[in-house]
Amino acid sequence: MVIVNAAAPAPQPGTIKSARTVDEHRAVVAALLPPTEVVEVPVAEARGRVLAEDLVTPLALPPFDNSAMDGYAVRAVDVVGAGESSPVELPVATDIPAGRVDVPALEPGTAARIMTGAPMPAGADAVIQVELTDGGTERVRIAAERPAGTHVRTVGEDVAAGVVALTAGTVLGAPQIAIAAALGLATLRVRRQPHVLVLSTGSELVEPGRELRPGQIYESNGVMLAAAIRDAGCTAEQLRSVADDVDEFRKVLQERVAEGVDLVITSGGVSAGAYEVVKDALTGHGVDFVRVAMQPGGPQGAGRLQLDDGISCPVVTLPGNPVSSLVSFEVFVRPALRAAMGHPHPARPVVTAKAGEDLRSPADKRQFRRGVLDAADGTVREVGSPASHLLGALARADCLMVLPEGLDAVRVGDPVEVWLLDG
Ligand code: AMP
Ligand code: MG
């Protein structure tokens, strides 16, 4: 892959093309990620995936009439009048453990010892639980009468055959995986997980585990974004981080970007300073750099990077400050990735909480503050401050407080929209 070198009328590297609202930029990013195709995955690997088609039951559940108790299968008429002082005694014709496949019919006037989940013999219509008998194996004394149907699980009473058990768009958790297996399915049809590359930039960055020299910091956005991508249900691949060097940046991208990559996310190098490597390398190659009316995360870029051979690859360029980077991922990328997988709830769960303190907010921007929600009294309090380098506060937060455009102050007790980050 070679980034098509625009001998084209490239905008001046480093210029910011336009200003956008949060919603406008969300729509731009969402348009880069169309729905992925439908694939078949083993049921055991389907956790967290989204069912792509209605699941029609190939058989009924239970698949046959079976006992709900350990006890004795009988004809209800044969135990009419049985009681503690007047037990009915019946010969035990056969023993039916769970899994027996050659169960004979039950002759009138006999009982069959039966275990939970074992098939009911033809002719039997009730199960007397073992606690109401003497537990005999040749003959059994039954000390209670029970109507027909007692402790019998009938075929199809849970799920009928040929009906929709799970609708398209269902997120597959433990119960949904269980019903698929119970129906005998080995695979399920789901939308493919987008594969996302992560590329961090910055000449100051050092891999954790190495020695740090004055002026250097450890690289943390790469692992953070890769984890966030996986949390969103996608697969992530971290490329080696690069210095603020356009040629090195292009080289690393060119080594890896090819068909089969659904998205490249970069961090850093998109704001208004000098050495903005991402902006300098990608301006004029299909990626637009804009200022979004939000805080943190004002400088953003997105577009379809044009490669040779007609290949193109969606790219979203996030700012480098760790809080800006993750908040931007939450606002723009996560919902788009989840929508591409057919997720019925691409967004984080949203609740309205009460402000636990007075806050000021810039009226011309949508502000996302890190918060902790007290679920007991429904109040939310800020952790840290709006500054976008406060990774410690980000790591303690469990929600984002959304302070909309047009609002310059929140007072204690005011309603605040909150995105739950662990939901
Ligand atoms: P930039 O957006 O490249 O101007 O970076 C803004 C701030 O974020 C600077 O203080 C960078 O050192 C920091 N930063 C950028 N990339 C990373 C990263 N991958 N890990 C940790 N901090 C970063
Ligand atoms: Mg940088």
C-alpha cells in the first residue's frame, strides 16, 4: 500500500478545515463504518455477539414429555384414593434413568421408577415424587393421589418447534447461548467483528518497561484504545507507536493497512501546534481535520484514507491527551463500531442524575466531565477537573457527565445527563 501522494491540490498541512458539532462529527464517523457482513461462529464463541437473523427453533423444548421429579410414573387413575393411611401398592415394572432411549409403555396397574429428565413411558400421565412413597424397587407403596399431569414436563411447553426463539439483534449472553445449544445448534449467525488498528504518535513516547529519560512519558493511549475497542466487542491490533515524523508514520501505516482492516484509529498529532504528524501526513489524502465543539476532544479528524489500487481505509484521528482520546472514542467511535455489528443499543446506557455540586461549563461546547455516580441517592459528582490530561481521575470515574451546548452553569440538584461507562 502506498498513500497516494497528492500532487493534488492538497490543503496546506496543518490547516483546520471547518468546525463541526458533536452530532455532525458523529454522523461522519458512523458513515465510515457500514454494517459488517454476516458470519457463522461456534456457539461457544458467540458470547457478546449480536444475532444477525431470527433464530427459528428446529425442535421443541422439552423435546419429549419427561419427569420433573425423581419418583414413580403412574396412570393417575391407579392411585386414586391413595393416602397416608391408605397407600396404594403397585408393582414396579421398569426403571427409567435420565437418558434411557428404549422406554416401554406402562401397563395399567403398574408403576415405573423414573428420574428427573427421564422420558415418560407411554400410558403414564403423572409422576408421584419419591418422598410420597416407600421408594420400593420391586413394588412401591404410594401414599398420595395426584391428578394427571402432575410433575410431567410436556413436549414443547417451554418453546414450540418452528417459532422464533431469539430475534435478530439479540445480544448473545449466557441464556441465549444456552438455548441455542439446547436446540442442538453448533453455530450461530452474527455480524463480523470489525478489526481495528491503533497507532499512537508522539516523539515523547516510550514503551512501558523501558527506561524513561527526562522529557519522555510512557505510551498509554495505545493499550487504552485497544482495550476500549475490545470492550466494544471488536478485535484490536496495536501497531508500534511512532515519533512525530511523517515518513515514519506513513511507513508504519503502509506496512499494515490493507483490505480487511475496518478502521484505523490514531492518537495524537492533530491539534494546532507544530509537529502535528497525523494531520501533516493525512491532510489531502481523504481525511478531514476539523474542530468539534466539544470539550475535551476539540481537534478531530476522520475520513477514508485513499490508498493505491483503489483500496481505501476508514481512519479516525483522535487527540493525544489521554482523556480527550478516550472521551472521543466513547462519543464518536464506540457507538459507530457497535452499530456496525448490528447492536440494538450502540450507545452507553444514559440516566439522569442530580448534580452533587455547582459546575461551570463553556456554553459554546458540549462538555463531557468525568464523574462518579452515587446509585443510592442518584447524585453525580465530578472527579478531577475538566483538564484532559488527568488520567488518574479518568481511572476513578464510572460515568461521563454530559453538559450540553447552551448551558454555562449547573447548580446542585439540577438534572444532569450521565453515561454509564460500566454498562
Ligand atoms: P498531542 O495530541 O499529540 O498534541 O498530545 C497531547 C498530549 O497528550 C501531550 O501531552 C502528549 O504527550 C500526550 N500524549 C499523546 N499521545 C500519548 C500517548 N499515546 N500516551 C500518553 N500520552 C500521550
Ligand atoms: Mg503529539
